[in-house]
Amino acid sequence: MSSKLEREARIHELLSEVQQQRLDLSAGRRDFLQSTAQYDRGWLTFLSMRRYLAIGSSALAIWSVRSPNKIMRLLKRGFGVWSTWRMLKSALPQR
């Protein structure tokens, strides 16, 4: 009789352990989704803009074949603006 009670107690202990593991997994999933939400939004934005990026890159390819000097000049200016922005961002105090 006591072995049956011990067995039922062990089963109850294992079931409560499984329930706790399920709760831990659920909390871990929630934390993971919260920490990666920004990346998920960025990825979804990229996917929604994919069609426009394909059209834009095609137009840029045609334009670059017709006038490669303009493309190089724009790339240099863009790199200069980007470098200036990084320098200003690092020089200004963070809030």
C-alpha cells in the first residue's frame, strides 16, 4: 500500500516539475520575443520594401551604365555625409 502512495507522490512530483518547466519555457519565450522585437520589425520592414528596392536597384543599374562619373561623385558625397554624421554623433554628448 505504501509503495502505491510513494508511486503516486512521485508521479505528482514529476507532474509539478513538468509544469514548472513549461512555465519557465513560456517565460523564456516571452523574454526572447521582447528582446528580438526590434529586429523582427526591421526585417518585416525590409521584406515589405523588397519590391521597391528591386525597382530602385534596377533603375540605379541602368543609370550607372549611362553615367558612371555621376554615380561615383554621389557615392563620394554620400560617404562624406555619412562620415560627418558619425563624427558629429560621437562628438555630441549622449542623452
